[in-house]
Amino acid sequence: MDDMDSMDPMDGMDAVGGPLRYTWGGFNWRRDMRALCVVWAAGIVFAASCFGADVVEKGADMLVGGKPWLRTMITPPDTTSEASREATYKVYTHVYDFAGKDYLTKGAGGKFTHHRGLFIGWKDTLIGGVDYDTWHMTNCTQEHLEWLAQDNGAAASSQKEVIDWKDDDGKPIIHEVRTIAASQGEGGSRLIDFTSELNSKRGTIQLKGDLQHAGMQIRMANEVSEHEDSTQYILPEGAKENKDDEVVGAWWVMGSVIVNENRVWVLHMTSPDLVTGQPVYSIRRYARFGAFFEPELKEGTPLELSFRVVVSEKELDAKACASLYAAYAASRKK
């Protein structure tokens, strides 16, 4: 099975004579032990996966300059079994490596199955006396409803989708419009903007949790958990790391990890207009890191949350990270 990691794409023709590309699409058998096959046609991906059930994952690639940079997983929730539910309960986005062949981020399974790529949620999503766990997804799901836009360009691309967060009866709790944009940065780096507009469908909602189980975070490939001592973090000047991997006094953190024997630098930044003010950051050594904050969501008042992730093949030091954040903060001024 390991030989499949290095399979070259095979070019063919579809039924109407157009190009059809069959590829393993970034799946890594040693890392995930789950992908059987991927078909990439017109940017839509279907992947048969091993969860003890016949689950067909569906995703859409974002291409920049014709090369896949991101893949958003939009498989409809399948609650017919625990295995199928686990595979399909969350909408998230993978980040590709710079060759466009493998994922730098983690999908379902592995250490903490609910940690997946770029994702957002809160362990305690409180509505009256009911607590929905939109982090672990124990009593709710996220469902992709439709694309509002998908634009793949030569130097920049973007996508906008509608996602409903639902209870186990299939009734909406939160209506989300999620926009992800990607563009080329300096030195060959990649800028990924993640914006989530949340709309309550159940009156006032308290979005609560803790720094390890709430907010907008990124989880790098599962293999990083097998060599955690190689993970490195850089914090802003003046920030402080406390026990339990808590970072205070930071609008950004940079995590450097080794995936598939290559080191990458990943900078997670929070927009300075975050409604709750400066977040608290989590920096686990297995490379799940990001911003924790606890906003209130009121029905009829959309809540916009914005973040930027920079991925680089070249080293990002503290000075470079500070400069990148300054540029991002300036771009967010309205």
C-alpha cells in the first residue's frame, strides 16, 4: 500500500472527450490509513474511505495558477452509523503541500479525530438550557448547503459557501457563510484568508469552551503527533506562554512542523477587529494551534470572524511574522 504515496497522476479522457485526471489527491497511507481512491474532475473530489462503513467523502479543490492549494471537505452528514457520522460531521478545509500532491493538514481519524484542517467551533454552544458541542460534534453536525461562489485564478482564488450547523434532529442552530481566499505572498508563501459569518437561528447563543476546545484553529498532519519534539513555535514580542500550552498577549502565533520529511512554517493570525478583543492562543505540540475566544451570537445580528493563515516553505522568524501581521492588520482597517 505504501507504494501508492508516490503514484503519478494518470491522464485520460472522460465520456465526452474532455480531460479527466485520476490521482491519489494528497492522501497519504502512512499518515491517514484511510483513502482508497480519489477522482478529481472539474475540481470536485470523491474519496472512498475506511471508517468501518462505506463512506464516500466529497470535497472541492481551490486552484491557484492551475495548482491545488486547498480542498474543502463538504461530504453530507451521514448518521446511519457511528463510523459514517464521524467521517462526515464537520465541514473543514485541507491545506495542500507546495507540490499540490499531499495534505499538510489532518483529516478524520488519527489523534483526536475531530481536529481537521482549518476548522471552527465551540465545545459549549449554549442555547437556553441546551449545550451543543460544535467542537467534538457529539450532538450536532455541520452541513454544506451550497456554493455562493468558486473562483479559481492565476494569482488569487476564492470560494464562498453556506453551511448549516444542525442539531441531531436536523434543525438549524447556526447559519454560516464561510469565505476562504488564497493568494500568493512574498517569497513564494501562501496567504489564506478564512472568514466566518455566523447567524443564529435560535435566539441568543453563547459560544463557550476553553482554549483547547473552542475557536478557529488549524490542525497539521497526524504524523506530527508521532514526532512532537520537532514542533517549534514563535510568539510575538511581549506574549507569554503559560501552563497547558496557553499563550496570552498575542494576535498571532507561528508553528513550524515537519510533514513528509519537509519543514513548513505556518503563521496563524487573528484580525484586530475580533469582537471579543485579543484572543488566547493554544499551541499544542502535536500541531493543533489557533485562537480561542468566546463571543455571543444574537439572532438577526450577523457575527463576522476573520483570520489569516500564512504557509511558507522558507523560514519565518519573529521579525517576518510581525511584519506579516502588520500588513494583515492594515488590510483589515475599514
